[in-house]
Amino acid sequence: METTELRRLIALEETHWWYRERRAILRRELRGLGRPGRALDVGAAGGGNTQVLVDAGWDATATDHCETAVEAARKRGLKAVRADARALPFETSSVSLVTAFDVLEHIREDHLVTEEIARVLAPGGHALIAVPCDMSLWSSHDDAVGHVRRYGRDSLTVVVEKAGLTIDRLWSWNVLLRPLVARHRRRSSGSDLHRTPFLLNAGLSAIVCAERYLPVKSLRGVTLFLRARLLR
């Protein structure tokens, strides 16, 4: 992602409905992972998800390939290092949890990223991954933010399992808003990273929050979430 787009993301992530609900998803997933340990947030951008990990008791480090992101995370008081997700500067079997939200789709050699995730995880450790789904939703937004692909359930499963990870759960998110997103993306001419008016932001937040209580996770959405473990 270019520095300009990254700065937009960092400015938005505290209030934007999309990022707020993703942090809520992360909080819920953390409750099922047992006692907090050492965690690595790959592609952390400004550190919003890293902060969730820290608040939940994890010894978390943010990593990003962009120095702007690393500086932003450090300004929040977070541990942060610049790193290539394809060659993480951490010891083998050294962490209990790796999060990688909206990372794989930016890297052509996505298999190298999942292999690195598996390498740094200790046996029994978990990975939480989120990616944009469905190439039929490809738009100028994907070009603007540096995506090289969107995933299907099969393609995400393959790249995760080939790395040696065992998938516990794979589910869709942003299902209810998919028709609106698809329509908007067809008409868009660039990145969707912009500030949303207060009332619209609140309305979209309410809709996406409703998915917490509805049986829609097996339907097509805008994002795929995955939780996996390293068994060996």
C-alpha cells in the first residue's frame, strides 16, 4: 500500500465502521484462545489491532513494511518493528498468536507469508487472518490500495493449509452490506479510504454489527476471516 493510502487508513481506523467492527471481531476471537502470551500483528498499519491485543493482555508487537506505519504504532506506545511479512525477523516457534488482517492480498508470494506465520508460531499457537474475498468484487479500490488478488474460500484454504496450519474456522464477514459494496465499487474510481459522514457511519456500523447475531457467516460477503492452529 502506498504511503498516502496508508496515512488515510491510519487517520480513519479509530472511527470508521469497517475498522471498528473488525476490532470487535478480534476481541471476540481472543476470548477463545486461552491465556495471553506473545503475539505478532503482521501488517499492523497504525496499530489499531495491536492495541486490542495489548488491552487483552497479550505481549504484542506490530510489524509493517512501511516505516510510516511503524512510526504511527510507536507513537501509540506500542512495540513496533519494520519487517517484510515474507521474512519475519522473529525466532522459530517464538509466538503464541499471529494476526494478519488485510495482508496476504498485497503480496504476490502469499505462500511465503503463511509459511512465515507457521514458522514463528509455537506448537498449539493460533493465526487469525482476514482477506478481501471474491474476484467478482474487484474494482479500482483494489488497484488503488495495492491488492494483487481477492480470495475465495478454496484459494485461502490452500495457501494456509500448505503452510502446515490447520483451519479451525473459516467464515464470511460484511455479508449484509455486500450488495451495497458491490454497487458502490462498480461506480468508484479509486480508493474507498475516506471519511464517512457521521450518520452514515453509524448506520453502516449498526448493519454490520447485526451480523454478530444472524446466521449469515456461510454466505458470500466482502471479507473472509480464518482462524487456524499449528498442531506440530
